[in-house]
Amino acid sequence: MTDVSKEEILDSIRIILEDIKAILNLTNQDKLEEMKRKLLKPGSIENQVYDLCDGTMTQDIANKIQKSSDYTNAVISTLRRKGLIRTIERDGKKIHEQRF
């Protein structure tokens, strides 16, 4: 039997919750499209960041929109709270952003 740390358990729970959120978004695709139209105004920074959330690393998004990492992270956090994107891990611990 292996010892599992609290952090590993929390990470597993976090991943499961993100998967559940993704499933809910897929089952409510029509509502998601309506929400995108309301929340992502054409030309807005949120819309620009959303368009770049295709599995791209957060730092790459910041570079493409020519904003600081802190600013980009704040926009990404807003989009995540609104249920429009999710954060995924690939390549070890590198953080990537993916839109629904």
C-alpha cells in the first residue's frame, strides 16, 4: 500500500472537478454559446484571450496579447470562473489553457 499525500488527493479531486465541469459545459452547449455571446464582446481583451486558449501556455498567451503574465492570469481567472475555459496540465507541471 502506498502513502498518498493530501496534496496528491486534492490534485486528483481538482482534476475530477474540472472534468465534471467540462461534461456539464458540453451538455449545456447551447447555453454556453449564448453565454459566450454575452460575455465575450468583439475586440475585448477577454475575447482575445479566449481565442488563444487552445491548449496554449499562459505565458505564450501573455506574449501574444503583449500584456504581463499577472494581467493575463487575471483575465484567464475571470474566464475560468465564468466557465468558458479550463486549465489543464501537460508536459509535467506546465499550465495550458483550453476553451470549452
